[in-house]
Amino acid sequence: MPVADGEMQAYALTLDKFLDHAARWTPNAEVVTARPDGRSDRIGYAGLRERARRVSQALADLGVRAGDRVATLAWNSQAHLEVWYGIMAMGAVCHTLNPRLTADQLAAMIGRSEARLLIASGDLASLADQIARAAPAGPRVLVIDPEPADEAEAARPDLQPLIDAAEPRVEWGRFDETAPCGLCFTSGTTGAPKGVTYTHRSSYLHTLRLLQADVLGLTVRDRLLVAVPMFHANAWGLPFAAPAAGAALVLPGRRLDGAALARLIDEERVTVGVGVATVWLGLLEHLEATGAETPSLERLVVGGAPLAPALMARLEERLGVTVQTSWGMTELSPSGTFARPNDPERAAARSGRPAVGVDLLLTDDQGRPLPEQRGVEGHLRVKGAAVLRRYFGEAQPATDADGWFPTGDLARIDESGELTITGRAKDLIKSGGEWINPAEIEAVVAELPQVSLAAVIGRPHPKWGERPVLVVQTRDGEISDEALLSPLRSRVAPWWIPDAVIRLEAMPLAATGKIDKSRLRAEYGRE
């Protein structure tokens, strides 16, 4: 009788397993939520899992079934995390909404996802009501994290009593690992927002990439501050990575100002913070102004937009931390590359290397691979297990015939494999028939210690078609236009020098925390 070949167990890569693992092996590792009044709520992973199971049952009692989409409009909090896992682990799809968008924009997204239930933070309940009224088939609104409110607010439907009354019977993970788990719409910076559907398998594999030592490298001793909103590309996958590693998870609620973050980091002994550069700029300026300290903080991970070298140097010197740059996008789940945390040659402009499971390709503007992939600029394409193939509701793939996804970024890869994003193809300025790359100008100006934020936009010109204009937010003290522009004279072509300098007290930021170039163009891009 022939000997049978060996066989491995079937083990579906579903996200509920991360919380199951944390509840069993690090049950007392904390999930901490900062409240607006300065208090903090805390719960262990075992308690969080029990409450998330009750959420699943409460949703099932409301008629939610596997594959249904449930929308959330909420800040980073324990209650939102319970809802997240409760939705996903039962096989439904968590459709996160960005509260910094308008009711009409969010209603259009709800209309496309066909979510019949909208779970909102108490202070966002009025916005949720507006969305429900504007959506084609208005979803039912339930509140989490209720605010102390007047009688009208107190009468709003609250999810909490339903959770308390639920007797968990819904079994988690009873679906295929390729089932959808999340839906997130892009910020719409390159046109109308597009929906990106994550699967359990893609997010599980993305989490394993995050946990690699040269990527996020969390350990059980870490206390992770998630300053990335949970409505922004699944908070970069951090709410999955922390329980997978047994790390404590610190959630800041709705307050991301420097004072609130400094207090939270110090009180909760945060070791790693993750967020966009503008968040850490606010923290830095608060510490510089007050002399406060954050001695537990060891590392800041920055993504979402290029980091100014001067800001990176200030952060590392003042806070005594390692700044780790990264690059990604919603369509990548979202991480693409990470700088190594202990790389002595790390630099603000460099976004690191891809970890195993994602690959990069440089092409020309027609999508043809460049013959040389090192030391040249090209259009960046990506392929991997957690990279989008098709946008939500669209019939045609978003990838090319070979499966590469065009990111819309211009990039270089150096000889050591480090990626540098050199600009966005859509941001290029055509002046006199030749292209100007705003990102290269911004990088030079941002090196000046007096500059906090810099952006370059195109302005129509009767002779040249377009000309660049520099918009800056400076630190305390004056700096002349000549001092802003003079470093460019030895670094870029003379005709790249901006025609004008516009100074703003506060740079407008988009809903994701990046500089809002669409608004800058609308307000300052006219002749």
C-alpha cells in the first residue's frame, strides 16, 4: 500500500484570529482610550474580545449577515475597535467613513456601499443623521461613545444596551479567508473617491509584513500610539498588528493636538507612535513651547506624505527618538515600503524597502518597464498579496496585463534598494512645454530650519502656460523670500524657481492630514 503524502492543516487567514490570540496569550495587555476630559478608559485583550463577540451578536440580532456592509463614523477608541472586530469577525464588511468629509460626500459613499447600518461616535451623531437623510436608502444610525448631552441627544439610539443584552452565539471565522472584511474610499485627491475592498487574507498577510523586524517590528513590550485614524486605510493595519504581537494599544480619541498627545504619551508610557508628519509637528511645537518631555517615546513612524529633513532632525534631536519613514497608499492596505528603524543612513526623503510580499517596478509614462531599475526616475507600479486588483463596484481591473498597479507616483530606487518618491505625476507643472517637479522644489525648501511646511503649485501664465508658486508655513521668526528661494539656485534649473512666495499662518490640510493641494490650487492658483 503506497504511503500517503504528508498534509498540512487547513487554517484560514481570518482577522478574528489576531484577537483570539491576544485574548489567550496576552489577555491583560491594555487597550487604552483617551477621553476628551483627560480621563483614560482601559481594557485587556480578553475583555475586548468578549465585548467584540457581543457586538457580533447584537448586529446579528439587528439582521446583519455575512457579506453585509456596516458603516462606522468614529474616532480611534475602544468602542470603535470592538465594533471593528465585531463586524469583521462575523463575516460582515466594515465600511469606515472619514468625518472630515461633507455629509453629501459620505452619503454618496454609503449609497454605493449600500450599508443599512451606520455606527457613529456620540459627537458625530448629528453628521450621521445628515448622512442618513441624504443617502439614497438612509441607514439606521446607532451611537457609540455617547457624549454628555441634552435630552435630544440622550434620546438617540445607543448601541451599548444592545451589546450589554447580547448573549454571544455568533461563531467567528466561519467564512473563506478571501471574504471581504473592510471597505475604505480613497481621499479623492486624483478624482472622485474610489472604494478599496480589503479581504481577510490580504489584511492578515499585510499584518505579518508589518510585524517583520525591519518594518514595524512590534514586540510585547511596546505600547503603540495609533495617531492614524481608523477611517484612514484601516489605521495602516495597526489595530491588527498590536494584538498579533501582544503590544498595548493606545487610542487618542478625537484629540490629536500637541498638548493632548504629549500628555497621553507620557501618562501611558508610549514607546512607538505612528502618524502623519503634521501630527508630530504639532507634538514637537508643543514640547518646544512648554519644555515638556516624553521620555518613554523611542520611535516615531511617519507616512502619508514626504517628511521635511529639517522636521526629521528636529524630532530626533528634541524628542530623542528614531524617526522611521514609510510609504504606502489606500490601495496597498496601505504599507508599501518602510525604512529600517536602526539604519544609520536613514534620510527623510527615503521611504525604505519593500518587505517580502510586495514588489516594485519603475516604468515609463506608457507603462513600459524601464531597462534599468536603479538610479533612474520612473512611474512606480506595485504588485503583491495586499495590493488592489479592482476598485469597488468597477468591472475593469485597476492593474495592467501583468498585474502591476500604477500608483501615480514618480520614484527612484537607489543601488541599495531604497525607494524615494520624487513626486506625483498629476502634480507636475508644465512650463514652456517642459515639466517641473514640485516635490523636488519642496524638498529643498523644507530643509530650511525656519520652514515647517512647504508646497508648490502651478499657476496659469499667459506666455509659459504654467509657472510654479511656493506656499510656506514658517516657524517663529521672519525669513525673506530670497532666503527661501536662494537654496534652489544651486539645486534646480533656473526656470524651476517659483515666481512668487505665499506665506500662510497654517497650511490647509486634507482629510487625511496631508497638505491640501486642491485647496491651495483653488485659492492661490489663479493668475
